Amino acid sequence: MSSIKEKIKKLPKKPGIYMMKDLNGNIIYVGKSKSLRDRVKSYFINTDSHSRKIKRMVKNISDISIVITDTELDALILECEKIQEIKPMYNTLMKKYENYKYIKIDLHENLGIHIVDDIRDDCIYLGPYTMDKKLEEYKKIVEECYKLPNCKKHTKCLRYDLNKCIGPCRNIENEKKYKEILKSISSNFEEFNLDLLKNLNYKMKEETILLNFEKANEIKKYIDLISSILKKQKIINKLNENKDILAWINLNENVYKLYLIINGSIVYSEIIDITKINNNFKDELILNISIKKIKYKENSMKKIDKSNIDYINIIYNYIEKSEDISYIYI
């Protein structure tokens, strides 16, 4: 352990990734930081406050290696790549994508909303969503609020008799109404859920006025779940709208690192000196990147699926929340 502590003292206070290794040289954890020395040092001080998982990991650390990067964003990208490649035992990030689900809308049958694992046909698919079991709950909320069927066709249906199902299997008009609801979900998922939230908020206030606090609390959980789905969908919508990002980070007084992000992937980056740019800074960046955008666009049209949704979420969330990054959609 003393040799590790000596190594930590020599680590630079620069951005990059660190890789924890066991006695056999296996990488057991990959992390990133804006300051490698401070982040790695934190694992070996105030250990009583660490989780049991971190304590176990620290006991198994025999060596540490690092890779220095220009920026924390570069470190984040490299961290994601290494985790996908190595799948270290103590990393949980980006390792559960196989459990992610899609909302499938089938306009050709009476039971048209399904929660599925994969895209298998030409039906409409929404997602993928990183909340597998919660999607079944979301499906039940939609079925309850819009009185949608949750069974196959029957000649007798208790839910229909209790006015809890619009009964698309009963007549053409009811079937037409049901198909309109399905089309509304699939064509404008965001607007559909905003309307659903509005209705649920109204119902929650009603139950609160009637002092039905248990029911109001249940509806509040529905609202939180739908809000979470909407937040995730907004990122997917940005990609589906083909909005590319030009981002830049100030490295020092006159030097910036520039990134071109297409469909959630950083396809190009370069370091530029703004003293060599004569015109308006932002306009010049857009002009310089336009040729590169055309070059990379055709080769970067990859479909959003379970295998890359985590990476896309991580990159977009970091760019939008980081105080160090400036960006525009181009």
C-alpha cells in the first residue's frame, strides 16, 4: 500500500482516467477526473465514509495506471470506451444495457401496447429506456387513465362492463377511438405524456381536497415516473431530430479545444488558437467545422439502440451540465 501512496503523490493534477489493478494486473475499476491526483487520493483517505463496495475494491488494489487527457470531456469519453472494452468488475456504468426495454406500439391489433426487449419488426418502437420494470408500471398507468384494453379479445369483459375499458373489440367506433390513442402515443410521445401529466396533477389535487392522501401519494408516484420517462425521451428526440453539437472548452487564455458531435458521438476534435481567427469567434468556428460536418455526417448515422444509449446519455448530460463547456446546435 505504501508504494501506491507514493505513486499517488506523483500523480498530476490534470484531467484523465485512472485504472485500478489487482495483484494479477487485471483492471478492476476505471474512473475519470478533472484532477487525477485528488480523485485517486480520495479512495485512500476518510475510508470510514466509503461504501462497502469501495472498501472491498480498495483492499484489492495493487497498482494504479493513468492516461492524461486534454479535458475532462476527453477523459469521460475514454472512460466510457474502456469500460465497454474491459467491463471491470467494480464498474456498474454502461453494463446493464441488455436489461433496457422498448415501448412497442402495434396499430394492427387490439392489444397494441407492449413492453419488449428488442426491435424485431416494423411496428413503432419508443426508447430504449433504462428503467425496465418501471415501464410495465407506465403501461398500466396509460391503460388505466385512457381505459385501454389489457387483455385479448373476449365475448364477455368485466373491465368493459365496469366502464374501465373503451372496448375496441366491441365495435368499429370503439376500435377507431383506440387506434387514435395509439397513434397519439406514437406520433408525439412528448405531447401525449404532457397531457397525461396534466390530467394526473388534476386528479392528485382532487384526491388531496377529499383528504384521500394515500391515493394522492400514489398518483404523485405516477407523475414522477412519467416525468422521468419524458426526461429520457428528450435526449432521444434531440438525436432523432439530427441536431448536431459544436462544443468548445477553454484550455488557457487563447487556446480552445473544439468538438463536433453527431448523433451522440464525438466524431472530430481539434485544439485551436483564437488569436489566429480574424472574424467573430463563434461564426468562424461554425464556418471551419461545416466542411468536416459534411465529411463525417454520412458515416455517423447510427441508430439509437440499447448498446449505445448509456454512452449518449452520459455525453449529453455532461455537456449540458458542465460549466466548463460552451456549445451550440448546428
